[in-house]
Amino acid sequence: TRAVLEDELRQREFRPVIERIGAVSTFATPSIWTVDTDRGSTHFTLKAEEDIRRLQGARLLITSEDGVCYEIRDRWALDRASRRLLERFL
């Protein structure tokens, strides 16, 4: 039962951490983001600017159109190109 419980928690608490923003299809929403995360490269659709939430400090939570939450732990620690892309939406 422990293994089943841990597996369920891993699925429920799935929150990839964005390490780099490679590209954004357009600076209007909806837009397709191509990112590198701690779990690999992926792309997702950001349907509205309100789907980027500021958390305490420099943390951000980005919710994709599919409902997956991506975290940026420190937006100032991103590379310059990633910060520029992100600033267009903040």
C-alpha cells in the first residue's frame, strides 16, 4: 500500500521546474511556450496572462492550458534570454 500511495502522491504533486525558456510563439495569449525543465524539454500552451502567478520572493507558478503547473523557483536566476521572454508576460 505504501508504494501505491507514494505513486499517487507523485502524480498529484507533479510540478516540473522551468530552468530555461527556449521560445514563445507570440507575445499575445494564447501562446505556445517551449521550455527546459528539471524533467526534460517540453512545450505547453499558456491561455491567459493570469495563468502566471507570482508567489513569495521571485517564485512563479505557470499553469498550462492542460492544467499542469510549472514552477520557476527564482526568475532572476534564469538566463538573460529566458528573463526577457518572461518579462513580456509579467
